[in-house]
Amino acid sequence: MLRIKGRGVDLGNNRGDLLATVEVAVPSHLSEKAKKALLEFDEQMPKEDPRAELNSKAGLL
């Protein structure tokens, strides 16, 4: 669940937070062709640490 501050219901003098649920559909069975395509895609993607910026801002790095 994600909380987006100040984007929810208007409460008169301020706005509440919007709560959003994210659902990700992941296939349970992949063909060999699909597995190969995903592996090739992964090899082409840059390797990034999604938490690096958060850790940096928090002073953890």
C-alpha cells in the first residue's frame, strides 16, 4: 500500500492522504521462449540499486 500525503479526501481545512493498493500480476508458468526473452531483457537493463537514492538521503551511505 502506498500513502500519498495531501492527495486524499478534502476535509475542509486540509486534505487527507490517498491510500493506494498496488497489485502486480505475475505469471506462474512461463514457456522456455518467454523465460529466454526475460533473461535477455534483464541482461539489457542497467543494473541500478532502487534504494541507493533513499539511503543517500537518509545518510546511510
